[in-house]
Amino acid sequence: MEFIQNNWVELLLALITLGSSWTALTATKKDDEILDIIKRVFNAIVFGSSTCDKDKCKKQ
């Protein structure tokens, strides 16, 4: 449990990398949208704010 607490950011980045690889191999856009949401949540947690304004993402 201590390992997870000490390395949660690296573990989460590894999962996002795995998800990025998975979405690159699939042809659907739905999984790309889901991964984009996960990345935004991660950025909000790590950086403390949304990067939507900087990325000029569309409101859906």
C-alpha cells in the first residue's frame, strides 16, 4: 500500500500511456473521447486547474 501511495502519479501516467496505446490501435472515436476526459481530470488534479482553455477544446 505504501508503494501505491508513494508512486500514484507514475502509476496513473502508466495507465494513461496504456490507454493512449490502446486508442491508437482502435478505429473508434468514442474511446479517444473517454481518454481525453481522463487526461483532463488528471491534469486538473496534478496542475490544479483545467487545461481546456489553453487547449482550446470545444464545449460539448
